[in-house]
Amino acid sequence: MKKRIMNGREVSDGQVQAWAVEAESGYDVDQLNRRWGRPARVEKTSQVVLTRLPDAELAALMERADREGLDRSAAIRAAVREWSAK
């Protein structure tokens, strides 16, 4: 019998059987339809905008982000809000 590999690990016959039993008993569709990952920031889907920053600009941004307890994305959004408010 061929080995079953998932995420680099062998999957046992017992695990496959357990998954089959779980599937046959049915799933909660509402639970399956829940959105995984980060919660949405806004009601409408946000756009991902890629940009390049020189090392010095990114370092300066991250220094301020660290001082203010922000992650990189939050710091960039704060910088954009500050600039666009003027």
C-alpha cells in the first residue's frame, strides 16, 4: 500500500479512518463557513498594496512602530492616515 503523506508526515490508516468517520457524521456548515485568519478591519474587503521601501526608511518606520507598540502594517496605515489628513 502507498504511504499517505500530509505536510511532510506520514498519515496512519487510523487517522484516515477517524477523518472518514468524522466526515460521515456530518459537519456544522456554519462553523465551516466562518472566516479564518485575521478579523476584517472594515466591512468591505480591503486591498493589498505592495510597495518597496529603502532599508533606511523601513528601519525608521519600525523604530517608531516599536516605540508606539505597533506592528508594521499598523504603522504603515498610521503613516498613510497622517499624511492623507493634511
